[in-house]
Amino acid sequence: MSTDTATNDPYVLPEQLCIGLYVHLDLSWTEHPFTFSSFKIKSLDQIATIQGLGLKRVRYAPGKSDSKPLAAPKPGDAPAAPPPPPLPRDEDPAFHAKRARMQRLGEQRAKAAACEKELLSAAKTIKSINQNVFSRPEEVKEAAGTLIKSIADSMLVDADVSIQLMADKVGGEEVYYHSLNVSLLSMMLAKELKAPAPVVQMVGMGALFHDIGELEIPDRIVRKQEARTKAETALLQMHCEYGVNIARKMNLPNEVLQVIAQHHEKVDGSGYPSGATAAQMSLLTRIVSLVNAYDEMCNPPNAAKAMTPHEALSMMFAQQRNQYDQLAMSTFVRCMGVYPPGTIVVLSNGATAMVVSVNTSKPLRPVVLVYDPSVPKEEAIVVDLEVEQDVSITKTMRPQQLSSDAYAYLSPRKRMTYYFDTESGKVGS
């Protein structure tokens, strides 16, 4: 039995393969019909397929295998029957399935590209809003309303909503992404809470303008990365009041003013500026308070203090649950999934991956981008775990736990930025 010098994995002959063996196929991903190049053999059909690939030997991982290879043929043994000749690829069902996976992969990449285009357009609109809020308030109000209505019209269809993770610094407009994140996620949450369309739009407007009062505060305080002084903290907390004054001059609805005033309040009375409780907070403010807290944990001014999406949701649910509306909290966790976009995960086949999309109706089976050094980064495999039922998530990792090669390949986001798309044909409803 020979051994791979780079990985120290042993090789076996194709006729030694058996169910339970964890194998690595040293082929390009397009040259075999399996979803992954490394996997545990589960059927005789898989063995026959591997034997038909023309490999002279197959690498396997003893530590990940449930069984040992079959004994190698001894000299003098009658030669084993040769494997049946492989079917032409046009006739092989396994390769047909692989082509379908590759088509879905292309569709997912196109979907992400379309989302990034929409995100950039929305971020530019928010930039214009911030720049013109004092000089052209009516124009800003109209632009904001058009943006939120466009998002609502796309989101409020009879379809699932998929939350997509965007690349870092798309178009260089990342300073505006917090307002956009909070708007999108708040509208998604309102939709899932069965709020009527006008309420979904209203929560979007409130979320879009929730931090508008920060324009009245020096940027060095707003973006400060180290601990603020008491005076600086007191001044920063005034942004709620400043924001209400700006919004009132724009003639925004009272519901939007209330979101701006109360987006740092908590239902247990521990928030600011007035220590309001649940009874004094509308559904809109309870939604935005929750989503704003989540995004601030994932995207603080100092990126070194950022929590992963999984850590942020876990902390909010386990340690801060009393601070948020219970129905909104449980619905938000369900929508974002146990593994929100941006989470680094380990799959049941041992592969490392990053969650790039979560369908709000199937949160336990997200779409993941898989680290596979045999596949170029720009062609990285994207797997929909709803389709690939044989693979599941076993645990999460912090990005810092990745090897340097895996980190460079998966490119964990320094800032979590989301957009959405809709998928017709809701499952299970």
C-alpha cells in the first residue's frame, strides 16, 4: 500500500474499495460525477462509479473511514473481474446529475451577481440620501420611499426569501450598509410576522432613517473604535433625538419617527434614551430594535470586536432574550437560520465551508461555499444542502480557526452585508 507524501494518506487499488471507506478522488471536480471530491462511500453503486473512472489507485483517509479496505489481491490469485466499462457521459445518470449541479451552481452565481448589483444601487441611493437630507429633504423623502417600495414589491411576493451574503466592500459604499442591512432584515422579519404590505414598507422607512441623527454628531465619535468617554457616549445617544428632529422636518410619518426615537430601546426597559418597555413600543420599533442590535454585533466600528453571525444570534437568544420581543426573536432566528450567512461551518463529510445564503423557509439547510483546494477559488463549489441531503452541518468555526489557505479561499467577510432574492415555489406551505 503506497502513501501520498503531501497528505500522508494511503492509497488502495480500486478493487479494495468498500462501503464505509472515506476516499479522495484526485481528479478535477468536473471529471467525476460526485458533489464532493472527498466523501465516504455509502453504496455499491458509488464503488462501481469510482472503479469506472479509470483511476489506477484511490487515496483514502483511515481516520475518517468506518471500515478498512478489502485485502489486496495476492500474486497468483485469479484476476478480479474487470469493472464494467463506464457508460458514456451522455448516458450516465451520475454525470447527468453532476451537470444539473453545475447548472444550479451557475444559477447561484448569477443570482449573487444580480444581488450585488442591486446592493450597489441601493447603497448609492442611501449615500445620496445622507448627502442631501438637509438641503433637499423632500427629494430625499421621495428617493427613500421609492427605494423601500422597490424592495417591498420584490420581497412581498408569494415566494421564499433567500438572504444572500455579499462580498466585502462592494463598490466601496460599505459605510452605508448598516442602514441597508437593518432595512432589509427588518422588512424580511415584518413579512415573516405576517405584517401587511404598508407596515412592511413603514418598517423599512423607519429602519432606513434610524441612524439619520448621527449626521449631527462628529464622525470621530460615531466611528470611534476604542472605548468612548462618558461625554462622548452621552452625545452619541442624542442621535435618537436629533434623528426625530430631522425626520419631523421631512414630514415623515409618526410611525417612522417612533422607530427613530426608540430603536435603542429594549422591551425590558434597559435601553435608551427613555427606558421604554414593550407596552410603550410599537411592533415596528420592536422589530428594528432587534435587527439593529444584531447588525451592530456583527459590524461594530472596530472589526476586531465583531461577532460571527452565529455567535451574535446565539448570544441574543441565550443571554439577551428578555431584551427583545419574544415572537420577533424566535422568528428572526428561524429566518436567519441556526447558521446565518457568513458563518464558517464544518460539514458531515469533513469539508469546511461558509454559509452564503439562507432560505427563510428552510433555515437548517443553507447554501454553502465549500473549501476544496483542488477547485480554483473563482470556480468554488456552492452546495445547496436542501438538495444534497446526504451532507449536513456538524459544527461551526471562528474564521481565525481556519488554516491560512482555507481563509484565503473562503474569504470570511470582515463586514457582514446582506441582500435578498425571492424564489417561487414555496416548499412545505
